[in-house]
Amino acid sequence: MRPSPHSLQFAAMLLALISAAPLSAATLDWPGPSPCNSTLMSCIDFAQPGDTLHIVSSASVSERLQIFKPLSIITVPGVSLSLTSTESHLMSINSAVPWAVTVSGVQIVGGSWFFAVNGAQAGELTLQQLSFRGNATGASTQLQVSMNQSGGMRSQVRIRRNQFEIGSDNAAPNSVAAFGSGSSGGQILVEDNRFRPEDVVMVQSAHKALFGSLGGSGTWEAIIRRNQMLPAVATPSRRYASGVEVVSVDSASVNLMLHDNLLLLDQVAGAGRYGILLGGSGGQMSARVLNNTIVNAYTVLGFYANSSGQFDNNLVSGGFRFYEGAAPAGNFLQRGNLIHGMTEPSSWPVAPGTLTLDPMLSTQGMPLPGSPVMDAGSDTARGESGPGALGVPEALDANHLRRLEGAHVDIGALEGERVFYDGME
């Protein structure tokens, strides 16, 4: 009997629904039953797209991970997984159905990990509580994420609560690198990470904490917040040369918010480099730079001509030059900043209302009692929202302490009164 047109239509609809359904998920343990009782890669190869792999026993793994499906890898509490291969690990995601991937609790020693998000289906990639030490010789970065999607589907990448300790190889200058292309754009959150160099003295350093190049023809929304770029533990003079660089290319539209970050940099070893460098050769960038502390940068700010926005409530101290770039001062609203100790004059004039007093900071960038940054920022600047879905700043400082209510916001990344009230200093 020939099927009716109605039954054919129903079958086609059912097939479409099945193909668009989210990935089903199973949970596997490694080490666990066969085939997860052998190497980590053999268990990864057995896992299906959408599965979660729980690491249930501490291990040091020298093999290179190459993963070509959406697969979550999570260490259970009390367990550590160290990846010691000096070759770059890879996870490539190209899914036809909605997906979600979390990689959590893994240590990468002397190597790099590259993540690629492709295809026309949106998903969420969360990279959290990872530890990177050293770097593979000749690798461009410790952690790299590339996004290239089309069809209007916009994925989100979260890089949060990770520890980066970059090595001494100048051929591997970036701790985090993010690349975006395609027509869909996407969302990127980089939050609550800590960056430190290894305790190795270098004459010249090219190291940068965060680099992004966002292009294509879509809209990108990015938040970089509450990250701390700190001195090496035993050699405090060893610091990152550069803080954050986000470049816009092609015809992309970039909405960026960079707030409550602590950048303790090295202007000598990083001669000619920037604390914050934004904009690029194409597209448009709307940037809101709020409540950051930038200490000892060679050049604090560099903005390309295609960038505009706000520079509010920031603490700048001890740099060589405040600003060098193509964007005129009129492109950026400036309110409630403190700028002190610049060696050379800037092409931007000092904005009205800018404080030029000694900020009175500890060696870790904390405002000391009596610091003029306390209650001196612009409440209006902090309360405003910007363009895009990620345009509202959270009311937390770099130490994840709430900004004081009922008082003026402090200048810089740290709410000084709250630090002392909570007994942290």
C-alpha cells in the first residue's frame, strides 16, 4: 500500500525534529569499564557526541588529545588530571544539533590546548578551573579558541576561574587567544582568571595575557572582567609585558566591556607594548572600559580610529605614556579616572575631573587606607548599560567583593573600603 501524502509529511516533520534535537548525553568514567580501562584517548574515541567524561582517578597523561566532537571532560572533586604532552591538544566542534561542552579541572603542563567551534548550530563552551603552566616551544598561545559559524546561530564561550602561568619562551607570547570569523558572530566571556609569569628573569618579554581578533560580518559581544594579571610569585619584577588586545577586522561589529581587571605589568621588559589595545583595520568597536587598575604599563592605552566608547573610573599609575593611538580623545567619554606618574606626555589631554594624585597602592595593586581612589569614581558611569545582551556590568570588584551600596564607587578594580572592612588587608 502506498503511503498517503499526509503520512509522508508527518514522517518528514518527525525526521526534522529528530535531527534538530539536542545531543543525548551519557556519563563515562575514566578509568572505568572497557574500553575506558586503557588510555584516555581510547575512552575519548569510544564516547559519543554530547557525552560527559568524568575523571575519577588522579593521573598524568603524556598522550596528545585530539577530539573531533562535542565532549565534556570534568575531574571529580579531589582528583587531578595532568596533560604533559608538549604538542598542542585539540577539540573541534562541528555539530548539526544544539550542544554544550564543559572542560573543567584539567592541568596542562608545558603544552597548549586549541578549541575550534564551527558549523551552523549554536552551543555553549565552558572552560573553567583549568591550570596552564609553561608553554610548548613555538606555540602561539597556551589556550586558543576559534569561532567560525554561519546561519545566524551564535555560540557562547566562557573562559573563567582558570590559572595561567606562562613560560619563558618568547615564541609563545599569549596566555589566551580568541579568534572569530563567519557571519554569525558570537559571545565571549573571559572572567575571574589569574595570570602570572614563571619565575624566570627575561631581558625582553613579548608576553600578553589576552589577545582577541574578531572578524567576519557578524556582531560580537565580549566581556573581560575581574581578571588579575599579577607578578611572578618569587620574582615579583617578572610580569606580563601587555595586558589586553582586542582587534576588530573585516566588517564585524564588536561590543566590548572590560571592567574590574587588575593589570600589574612590566614597562621595561615590555617596551613599546600596551596595557589595553583596542580596535583594528576593519569593522567597528564599541568599548566600555570601566574600573580597571593598570600599573606600570609602557603605553597604557592604544585605540584605533574605528573604536569609540567610555573610559571611566580607571586607575592608571606608573606608566611611560598614557595614550598613543589613532582614535581622538573625543571618541571616548572619560569620567572619574585617576592618572598618576606618567613619564612622557600623551596625545590625549587630561579630561576635566581627572585625579592626578598618588593612588597609594600596595605592591599587589590594593588601595591602602587613605587612598584618594576611595569613593571618588563616577556612579553614573558604573550604572549605565551598553549595547548588546552583555552590556550590564556586574556589581563586583576584582576580588569578587560587592561594590559598596550607598557610597560612591571607588576608582580602579578594587573596592578599597570593602577590602579593609572584610579583613582582607
